[in-house]
Amino acid sequence: MNRSTLIALLALAAGAPAQADVTIKSTVNGQGLGMSGTTSSVTYIKGLKMRAEGSLGKKSTTTIYDVDAQKMYVLDDKKKQAEVWDMAVFTQKLSQSVAPDGVRASMTPNGQTRSVGGVNADGYDLNIVVPATLGGPGGMQITMNLTGTSWIAKGAPGSADYAAFYKGASEKGWIFSDPRAAEGSPGQAKAMAQMHAEFAKIGGLPYETQMDIKAQGEGMMGAMMSRMGGLSMTTTTDSVDTSPLPDSLFQVPPDYQQKQRQ
């Protein structure tokens, strides 16, 4: 996993979506796969559109997700260009590596409560298993395991909007990683997307989530993945704002060159 991929994952882990307008500011601590770091992330949501901004050191990423249009825009502010991904096409392509009916997921109440940033939240234990094939049909079989604990505030400001966005996205089979990174690690991308789908089912807003992602496989690839270890992340929501957001925030700037990808 390269540095850009880690930033995208950290920013994604901090995200929280919407039907009205919501701004989520979060802090994510991540380590694993030979890298570690702390990133601040801002996620904006307006209906079935989301904009995620994250930074790690001097590296930053900005991605716009438009579920209704089935488009993902990865912005490059320095080059003033945007890569445009047709997510209907990409989702179909990803299904060749990750069969939707093979994913197993559970989010179980653990009976605990705690205050996170002054907000009372209920504890849930996460367990997501995603069988995947590297390189498409006939490739090497791996299994991604995502486990952890999330503290979710039901009825918190923005929670209904969060659920509405991710419910709409999950119905279309969306992932939220950079598609190029998802092609290299389809199981991980699907596990992260499934986690957000499970949050949406609860109908609350995750204020703190600790997760561990590990891969299992057979043969030489399995041994290599075991040596690499996994990825651990803790995401904490710092603030939630439900003030109106301008439509322009979810649009590619007019002076950007758009490049079509699939």
C-alpha cells in the first residue's frame, strides 16, 4: 500500500454521510503495512453527494462522490484536473474479484456506553469477512478480515443523513477507495465499504471507531501477507455541523480538466 492509498483510507474512515447538509471533522490515527500517521479529515454531505478531504503530512486528497450520477471525481489541485470514474462500470468490474453474496458482516451491541466528545454513544462490535480474488477470475484467493469496536450515537445531529447517504451508496455496490487502489486490494476496499453500510443500518453516527484489517491467504502470497501484518485505525469525530452547504462544493471546478476513467 502506498502513501496516497493510506491517506485515502484514513480520510474515508473519518467520513460520515447525508440527506440534508452535514460537515464532519475527524481525526484518524493509523498504523500498519510499514507506515503510520495522524490525519485530519473533513467530510461534507449533501443528499446523495459527499466530498471527502484528508491530509497526511504534506500529502492531501480530495474526492467527490455523486451516487445518483454514479460518478467519483478524484481531484488534483496542483494539476487542476479531475479523474472521473464511472462507478456503475467499476462496480461491475469489482464484482469479478469480490462476489457480493460472499461477504459476511455483523455489528453486535456489546452492552457498553461511553461519552465521546460530550456525546453519549453505544458500543458495537464489528466483524466483517470478505473473500476476494486478486487479479480477477482464476487469481489468488485471499480473505480480508475487519474487526473492531465502534461507539455510535443514535439520534445525533447528522445521523439520519449519514444513514441515508451510505444506504443509497451500498444499494449500488459502491466502494469509497481510489479505484486504482481497490483493484490492487479489492477485499480491503469492499470491507471498508461494508463497514459504512453496517453503520447505516444502525441509524446512528459513529463518534469513535477502532478497526483492524488483516488479510489471510495460502501459499507464498499468504506467507507474505502474514509478514506484512495488518492495518489498524482509530477514528474520532471532533465536530458535527449541520449548516447548509453550497452546491459548488460537490462540483468539479470549471477550470479543471476532466479525464475519464473506467
